[in-house]
Amino acid sequence: MTDARIEVVRRTTLSAGQAWERLTAWERHGEFLPLTKVHVDADRRGEVGANFVARTSLGRLGFDDPMEVTSWRPPGAATPGLVRIVKRGRVVVGWAVLTVTPVGPGALVEWTEHARFRAAGPFLDGPTRVVGRRVFGRLVDGLLADRPD
């Protein structure tokens, strides 16, 4: 499947474990994604098979973006963490891979998203890439930002 490939790379002074906890707090993603609320299956939040839905809407008009965690490996002291998410919606399809690699006292975060609006085919791939880099960059920056833990 050709699709919009979106990559966001950030260095953080947070430890890999702290960055992982913040980035995989799915319920917080809605704080940084415009017009979006995220609902999480709380019983399986941090494991393969966990499901969550990002609902993007303006008034009564909107769509659900259901996702499933298909790989879950938190970072170790010297090993990268990796989570893979598959988008299973009627509107948006694709996948995302998030890696968090320990680097000294901090971490390197890499978010790679492959997404497509199902009905549009490849016609929206270019605009999706441009907008996606901004949206996912804002998401990662927001989740990693200084805040009381």
C-alpha cells in the first residue's frame, strides 16, 4: 500500500522510561490532537491487543480511528523500546511505529506513521504528509514537554 509516510524524530532529556510512559499514555493524545478525544480500553492499556479509539469531530460530524497495539516492548536500560499500532478504521488505515532509544541520560524518540484516507486513495498522500508532520510533531512535543510527574 502506498500511503503518506510521516516521520517525527526528537531528542529529550527525559529517560527512555519516562519518555515511553508519556508517549504511550494514549488517553493524553487527545490533549494535543485538534478536535480529537481518545478512549482507551483501560484493562489492556500496556500490552499487545490493547485497543483505543481516537474520535475526531466537529459538532456532529466526525469519524472514529480505531487502533490496536500489535507489538509492545518497553525500553530497557540499554535497549530501545518499540510499540506498533495498526489503524483499523473505515476512514483512516495504516500503522505507526514508535521507538524510544536510551541515549546517555536522555532518549531518542522516533515516530513513524503510514496513513491513508481509505476513500481518497493516493490523492491525499501529499497533503496528509505535510499536515501529519505538523500534527504528530505537536503531539510528540506536547507529550514530552516538562510537566510535574
